[in-house]
Amino acid sequence: MCDLFALSAAQHYTAATSLPLFAVRGRQNVHGWGIGFFRHRVPVVEKSGDQVFAFGRLHVSFQRLARVVNSPIILAHIRYKTSGEVDECHAHPFVLTFWGQSWIFAHNGKAPAIEPYVSSHTPVLEAASDSARTFEFLRDYFADAEPRRPHTQFDVILREALVHLLQRYPGKYNFLLTNGQVIWAFTNHRQFLMLKGSEKLEDVLLLTTIEDGLSSENWQKLAAREGRGGRLLLIAGGDLILSADLLP
Amino acid sequence: MCELFAMSAGQHYTAQDYLPLFADKARANMSGWGIGFFREGQVHIEKSCEGVYEGDMVHDSFQRLARVIGSRIIISHIRCPKAGHQQESLAQPLTDHFLDHHWLFSFKGESESGHGYDSPRPLMRERLLAARVFEFVRDGLEALQGASPEHGLYQGLAAACQQLISRYPGEYAFFLANETVLFAFLNHGEILTYHPPEARGESLVLTTVSGGLTRYPEHWCAYPHEDVRHGQILIISGADLLYLGRI
């Protein structure tokens, strides 16, 4: 299954140490990779359908990007396809706009039930995969909730969207969603591992789905609890702000 | 009572349209003012023990600062005479560094017993309720984060605020912000939020001034709270109200 990575800091940062480690430790994911970040509030995504690690070497472009991308929030995804083709278009992250801003989304999981979903809004993502449809579903829910925006907190709409998603399209979901200021992370089937204040990697907040984390340090495990629908995390400025069950 | 103001945006913004309105609406509080903001991760605070209004005019420095200060988060405080002190150094916002961040803190409220908190790391020795509340919240956050790093800052803040209002009953409202996130807590009165239309959703203004700062109170979303035994916390980042939790 795919793997996810996120860096969150109060200031601009590069993930020059942790991103290559993420790719090496997740090298069984052989169907593409992608890195997303924001520059002046504009989403920037670089992705590829190539293997992130082949013939004993990291993909050269991935390595270079890891050294160069400099942002308070960086997301990365390495793909092992369970849905859709193997090409750049199906690699993550994806970008859509809602709630008055652009969002970068990366997902791992398996949710075949949502593959037939037809979005009621435009644009639609070119990729034919459960991840693309999941992101469109979330976008559509927020778009329909737009009239409530002035007086409704983001968390309320996101929770509603996730509850509807899980009711209508049951599956395994695990995603990162960012507008460049905060990261929302959700999982109902895998754990996230979080490390803050690393002495071996970057001294920021790091989040990944790679089992055991990216170093031999004390990675905190954040997983869904039985019967609570999933775990929702809010991260900003290098801090875990909120860690909560989806259902009360 | 004192009044609070905050502006949060996704990128650097000035509060030049709203800080003067805040000063105007809070002009009854003639006992000092302060504006705090962030620049490259550092806190800057400009404050004064003079009235925010001089005659019929907003204080000259306050007006100029309002035009010039640009930051993702700006916090302002206008002090009421009931605060009981006139020193510039005791004007708010207050600041401290903990949990790897510089923080701004701005407070209004009353508590008979709140002065009794004796922090192991006092911000100042003077009898200032805002300082005692800031110390209590900071100490609580640090203790809870140290014990349970897997918990979010919100969980730590909620626990600290719960302890605050149970150990030191009173009326509390405060803004606590680092360079990325703004927390607002209240167990009395109300906090109002407003998306300035000219900012096209890019900034959010908050205040404790009743009715908001513009001519149309109906354009403001009010988050009132009257039961002082409980409270609520708002989490804001950029122009978005992300979460509202009840204690």
C-alpha cells in the first residue's frame, strides 16, 4: 500500500534528510511518487509515474527536489497502486480548490466503493482512482456547504463529510490535506507516526505512515480507536494542534 | 472592562482598517493599549500607558502602527481604568517563549482568587491578573505536553483552562497565539468574528467589543458564553475558524 509523508514547521524548511529516508523505507511502493508544497499560497506539485527507488538508487529528481523544496509544509506520497493506472496523472498529490483556497491532497488506502462516484462540481481530476474520487467527494461536500462558511468552523464540515463518505462509500481511508497553513490528517485503518524535535532528522514535526518511522527515535503512534470511526489530526506550525476521534 | 482584538490571515496583512475602529469602539478604556505581532518568528510588541484616544482622535502612534504593522497574526489590547495600574510595562499583550514558540497573550477578565497563582517561573512580580493567567496556562500546557506529547496543543490548553476556572473561579477571555495559530478562550462575554469583504476571505478579525467593529453587527458571528463554570476554545489559523471546542 502507498505511504505518506508530511513536514510541518513554523518557518520555511527543507526535508533534505527525511524525504530520501522516506523514499528508501517505502521503496516497495513502485508506482510513482509526488511532492507537494505551497509557494506564496499557490500549490506546487511535482510528481512522476516512475519508481521512487530502482536499481539501488533513489530517483534523481526526487533526490534533487528533496534538497530544494523549501516550505513550512511539505507533503509527499509514494504509490503502490490499488486503483487506476500507473502514470504521472495517477500519482499523488492532487490539487483542488474549495472553501476559498487551494488544497493539496495525498491518500493511501483502498476504497473501491467510491470509484463510480461522479462529482457534481468542476473541475474533476483526470485520474481514474479511488483517491481522486475521494478528494472530489470532499471538495463537493465543502462546495455544497459554502453558504455555511461564515459561521461554521472547518472541522464541522470536514467531520460531516467524512461521516458521509464512510457511510456511503465504506473503505480504508488515510489521507493528508493541506492549504499550506495547516495539515489535516485522517486515518481509519493505518496509524500515523509522528516525531517532533528530532536530533537525527529535521527539527520540525514529521509525520509518516512508514512503520517504525524514519529514524530510531521515539515516534508517537497515532491510530484510530475501535468504534470511533477514525482519527483526525490537525497540525500547524510544527505542532500537533488537535488529535481527536471522528465520532464522539 | 478591557477589550481584545485579533486579526489572523494566511499571509502578512495589515489591520489598518480595523485597529482604528477597535480603538474607537473601545475608547472608554483610556488606560493604555498595546499591539503585538510576529516578524520572522519573533514577537514585537508596541504598547503605551496613554489613552488610545486623545481628544477626538485615535492616539497618533496607534494610528501609525495600525497602518504599518503587517503580520499573519496581530493582537491588540485596550486597557480599562479598572485594571488598576498605569505602567506601560504592564500593558498588554504579554509575551513569553515556551514549547519552541514565541507566544502573544492578551487577556480580559476578573477573578478574586486568580492573583493567587504562584508560578515557578513568573513573568513578572507585579500584581497583574493577565500575567497570572498567562503563567497558569503556560505552565499547564508545558506540563501536559511533556507528559503526553501525543496529545495536541488544544487538549493541553483545554485541560489548563478547565483547571483555571475550577481552581480560580472568575470571568476569563484571552487570545493566545504563536506565529501560526491563534487560540481564543472565553467563559464569559462573547467573541465576535468577521471576514472583511475587501480581503476576499484572506483574513479574519476577532474582537470582544460588543456588536463588532463595523456598522452592521449582523455581519459578525458571535460566540457567546455565559456559564463561567465552563468555557469554549476557538482555534484559528489563516482566515479560517478551524475548531470550536467546549470545556
